[in-house]
Amino acid sequence: MARPMWPRNCRAECCQPAPVSVLSSGGLASGTLVALALPALVAAADSQPRIDVNRDALVHMEDAAPLAIGTAGSPNTVAAPSRSSFQTDSVSIRFIMQLSWGLRAAGSVAFTTGVTW
């Protein structure tokens, strides 16, 4: 895994298809590469997800540091950006699924930083 532009550049510079898949992740710092032995990765999930549909929900559309919609105090605070499904004639869909993953073997993940090639 690497930053989003690196896999594309890697494929463009190779004269033949790479022997491994290169995935991208915006969660990695520039110059960081992660290698994972896929047979060592194990995942467990619910048999069925919970899906809620609502036409009158108020949704706080912040994913980094979501707050309560309104907080009384001095000063009063209001979470932004927020959106009302009722006022915008839209549908809110919530998908909840318990998921866990882990490694079956130690040493199955390696990473390096400062890569410039």
C-alpha cells in the first residue's frame, strides 16, 4: 500500500505488470510503503448488517471531530455542517456492521518510510 499517486506511477514505470498488487491509501504519509502477507490477514464480520433509513434525521456531516448538534453554555455552540433530511427532501441511510480484523502470524506486515523511487 502507498499514497494514491504512487501505485499509478509505479505501474507506469514498470515495463511489465508488477508481480504484486499495489493498493493506494490516503491514510499513509508520502514516502511510506506497507507490505502485507494476505494469507496472514483474517477478518470477522456480522452475518447481517443493520441498515436504517430515515426521512427526518438531522445529520452532522463532519467525520474528523463530530460534536453534539447543539451544546448549551457560554458560548452556545452548534455543530456544522449539518443537514436535515426533512428540510432537503432527502433520505438518510445508516449502515452499521461489526467488523474486526487481525493477523494470524507475527511479522506478516512490514513498512518502510522515506521512499523516493
